[in-house]
Amino acid sequence: MDYSLQGVFEWLQTQAQYALFIVLLVLILIFAAKRAWVGMIGAIIGLAAVGIFILNPDIISDMAEWLGDKLNMGVIVSIVKATPEMLSSVEYLSN
């Protein structure tokens, strides 16, 4: 077993996945029992979106690059991608 911070992060990520899926199933069952179909669909969509970010956290940076390309913000995206510690500088540039 790996006792580094990476190992702890992976363990927490796995536990969050299990908790998310349990919450998903419970909410779906509750909404189905109440026949609240809109609530059930909302729970499925909302928890699926959160689940995507837990299962694949790198998708956030991919989405930022895609959105930056669509909004012609390639300079800001490349600065953040190259040097994440310069985030405060990017916030200053956007003001």
C-alpha cells in the first residue's frame, strides 16, 4: 500500500466515487417512490455531472482549453496551462 499523498488522494477519490453512487441510488429510489420524475431526472443529471469530475478530474482543464478556444482566449489558457501558480496574474489581467 502506498502511503504518500498520491495514495491518500487516490483512496479519497475512490471513497468519493462509492459515496456518490450510493447517494445516486438512494435519491433515485426516493424520487421514484414519490413518483417525482422531474426530481429523479434532475438528480441523475446533477450527480452524473459531479461524477464526471470525480472520475476524471483532468476534464476540467480540457474543458477550460475548449472554452478558451471557442472564446478566443488562447493566451490566458496557455498562461494558466504553462504556469498554474500565475493564476493571480491572470485574474489581474482579466480586470
